[in-house]
Amino acid sequence: MFCYQCQETAKNLGCTLRGVCGKQESTANLQDLLIYVLKGISAVADAAGDTDPKTGLFIAQSLFTTITNANFDDDVFVDRIREALRLREELKEKHTDVITDKLPEAVFWAADSVEEFHAKALEVGVLSTANEDIRSLRELLVIGLKGIAAYADHAAILGHEDKSVYAFLTEALASTTKNLSQDEMIALVLKAGETAVNTMALLDKANTSAYGSPEITKVNIGVRGNPGILISGHDLKDMEELLKQTEGTGVDVYTHGEMLPANYYPAFKKYEHFVGNYGNAWWKQNKEFESFNGPILMTTNC
């Protein structure tokens, strides 16, 4: 295990035994392998010049699962790896004309057992790139792609997709399998920043189209006497579903931490049982979730 994608990483260098976030070594390794197989998918799509929406969304959702605190379920990653291998083979059959021995190993490696997955994961993690400068640029790019993927997935949930975003995900992942110059890699990192801004604009359009433009709002931070549900995270669609399903039941809804912005959207203000925000910042949730004394709905982390 070697993970250094968040600011809490051990000794400000990298987590090697267990994540500061709580992630186990097995989970970190499976995440590395999933990204490796995504690079294989991307290499095929990039060579063919074709990233269809199905492939693009799968890559985005898979990258999203690997961000800090998003998913620690090994079974999910095993299933994702198997699906990624299946999708890669499907693409290879579709684009036989571009499949040559010049493509990276990630295009051809295959396995099915969990034991094989864990063995391969030890070979393809962050430290598999020996040159520190090249490694840093590749990983900076991959971490940027994870953020783009999170925004893209949230937008897709609300019916907004942009093929150019998916195309960049495959271009960038494929680039990490090539021997590019540092200038070429820096250019891709800068392009990742540009794509991230464009994807945030896409998500903003998705959110405001569905729920209206956020308004300056005075948020209630008190509680009422009714039973309540606490919701945190960033997924406004989940917020909408919760409010719809609890309307008229006598159950109040409160946001916490990262879901605080839901209080600013006009579409949610019409629900009388949406009381306001409970508690403080996300990092106090370990105490405040317990003191809430009610069910808690956690949506996506980013």
C-alpha cells in the first residue's frame, strides 16, 4: 500500500500500512488495480479516438469510488475490476484495428480471482513508476481526474453529460502509460485544471436547472421536537428524494456539514419539514452524529 492523495497522509509522505482515513491496505491495493485497468480501457479508447458515453461514465464512476473516504468496500472494487476487464475486452473487439503490441500491458493483463487481483495490485501502485518527477506528474494528473470524475458523475445523475469531459479522462489516463516528456505531462496537468472548471460549470448547470440558483439564506441551526433525519454529503438528488419521501410523515430533515448548501436552493425551501442545519463542520461528525440521536443519511463524499 502507498497512498498520498489527501492532505492527512501519514507524516505528510504517504500511508503505507493503513490509511489515516481508515482505509485498509487491501482496499488501497484494489483501488490501485482498478485504476490500472481503467488505464487499459483508456489506452484502447484513446488509440481508437472513440470514448462513448457508456465507457466515459463507467470510468468517471470508477475513479470516483477511489477518492478519499468515498468507498472502503473491497467487494465493490472486486466487482468494478471485473466489470472494467469485461468492458476493456468489449472495446478491444470493437476496435481490433488499433490493438497492437505497442499498447501498454494494462490492455492485455487478465485475471478473475481475488487472489490474482491482490497479487497484481502490488505491481501497479503509485510506486511502480520509479522516477519521482514522472511519478509526481502522473499522480497529480490522476488525482485531478478523480475530482473531475466526481463532478461529472453528479452532473450525470441529473441528466447532464459532456462527451469532451469523458474524452479527456481517457486521454489523460492513457497518457500515464506513455513515455511523455515533462513538458507534455505538465500541459496535461494544466488541461486537467481547465477541464475541472468546465466540469464544475456543467455540474452548476445541472444543479441550478433542477433546483434553482442558490440564494443568500439565513439558516436555522436549532432543532424541533419531531423525529428527524440528518443528511450529509454533496448529492442534491439524494436530498430531493429524502425530502419527497418524508413529506407529510411528521419527520423533519436536517443537513450537516457538506450538505449545508442545500439550504440555499429554492426548490428545497418549499418543504416545511426541512428545518435547517444541525451541528458544525464535517470533522466534528463523529461526536455530532452520536448526539443527533436519529438516523443519518450519508451521500457522496465529493
